Amino acid sequence: MATEANVLSLDVRITALAQLGVVMKAIGAGAPWPGHSSGLVEAEYMVLDDLARRAHNQNGWATEENVRHAFAAWGEALQRVHLTEWSGRYPELNTMRTRPRMVGLILAGNIPLVGLHDVLCVWLSGHRARVKCSSQETELVPGILSVLDRFAPGTAQQIEFITGKLGEVEAVVATGSNNTSRYFEHYFGHLPRIVRKNRVSVAVLDGSETEEELTALGEDVFRYFGLGCRNVSKLLIPCSFDTDRLFKAFFPWKDIVHHNKYGNNYDYTRALWMLDRINFVENGFLLLKSDDALASPVATLFYERYDFISTADAYIAQHRDSIQCIVGRDGRTPFGRSQYPELWEYADGVDTMRFLLDLK
């Protein structure tokens, strides 16, 4: 049976998401209650603000600064102009769904709000969801959906959050590591599914980047401590590129090493590489190493030099299935914008909305 949220028109649903974006932008800025124009009374607003403020109590990586950054990024994404462009790609969203499916969602928790996009896709598509949050983040996404329920009554009946097994579901979207993906494929192999694995991002430099562009690259490398699939973990640079330019540009991030977890990773890897007599350079908060591998450990950054840009392109083509985002010039993701994906830029390049709309 269709829920109340499901029978809301597309315009009403977009309006609700845009209003949610207003709230998330304010939370991201650490602003006091914006007033009744936010659509919430002060007590409702402060509940969500408090969740953002204390998320680090559950996950030490989820600092208040990073959590609010994630809220701000979502506030930017959930503007009516972006929502209209996103939904306009799927004419079926204008049709009321008379047979909603129960979709199981298994969310990741490596960076703040990383699973919110899947939840909103299910909600907007008119299906129902049974959501299992990561143990690292059990409150933020449910808190956001409770606000959406305020703007679109019935949302709480359409989206259910659970702590145990998924139970009976008709499709699955699961995000995890390469190891857990094998379990997901085995357990949900009989269902329509999207199973995501580990991915990382790369940046391609041509040597002519400005200091401002290299400084912006620091955002792609260090935001969320480098834990996200959209964080740059590998650089492809010309043979003549001076890596000292990177250390100069990254200097504003020097205090990151004072975070206990990041600092411990820095010290551990540094000691290990020294014992193994591995060549690397450092600046006190980042270890830079020439390596042909794609994924680098926390507090490190791998780079690989190329003679011709065609060599860099060939490397990307070889590893395309493991790359989420390519930062750089010439139509690539702009420097500093890797953590601001468009609503239609899906994880692993798999169109989640199309998958959901094609469920019969």
C-alpha cells in the first residue's frame, strides 16, 4: 500500500528537500536557529544541531568541523535548481508509484552523511526503505529524515531505521569494503542489488597549476582525514614537477596531525617505512611517497610521475573500476570540489535512481 509520502507530488517532494537544504546549510554554518523561515521551531532545530555537535562521541573521526562541512555540502546540493535538474532526468518521478518495493539499505560510515544519498533516492523514487546505519553513525541520517518528515509528512512511515537484520526486502543497496562485498553478493545474490566496493580518487597535475589550485587540492586530500572514496589518495604528476610546491600549498592543513587518530597513523606509517628503508619525504603531517599503487594509507599520499599525459590517461583507464573521482583540469572535477558531488554523480558510477525506478 502506498504511503502518504509516496502520494505527494514531485513538486511537493522537491520543495521539502529544498527546505531540508536550508536547514542543513544553517547547521553546516553552525548558525543559531534561523527562525520560523527554516520550517522548524527552535527546539526541533537544536535537536539536529546537537547531533552534529556530538557526533564525534560515537566516531572519533567525525569531528564537529567535518560533520558541519558535510551538512554544508548537502545544503549546497539540495537547492531547488539542482533538485529540478536531477529529477528532470527521470520523467517517471512524476508518476505516483502504486506498488512500492521494500529496499534494504546498508550504509557506510567512513565519512559523515555518506549514506544519505541512498536514503533520499529511495524516498524520492517512491519506494520504501529498511535502513541499517553504520555502527559509526547511527543518529545523523535518522535525525535528518525526521526533519524531512516535518516537511513531508509520511516520510517516517516510508523510511524505517533498524539495528538488527534487514529482514524481508525486495532489493538491496549495500556499501562496504571489498571483503564485505563478497558477503553481500552471497547473501543478497537472489535480489536486484547494487553492491559497492572500495574506491579512491586521483588527481592529475600538468605542472602549470596555480598556487590557489594546489591549495584547493589540499581540500581534496585532507578533508575527512582522507577517509572518503572521493578523497585524493594518488597524484599523477609530470616528471619535472617539484613536490615542494605541494608541501607549501598544503601548509594550512598542518594542524591535522594533532588529531589523535590521524597523528597515530602518521607516526605508525612513518616508523614502518623508516624501518623498511623506504624512500619518502615528509613535512610533519603528510608522508609523500612515489608508488604505483592506487590507494594510500591514512596520513600518506602516493604519487607517480609521467612523461606524457597519455601515460596518465592509460593509468586511469587501467584502474577505472577502482577510481571514484578524477580531480584536475580539462573537464575533470575542479580542485577543491571532490567532496561536492552533484546529486546525479553516483557512487561507483552506478545510477542508483535508475536502478530504483526500474524495480517492478
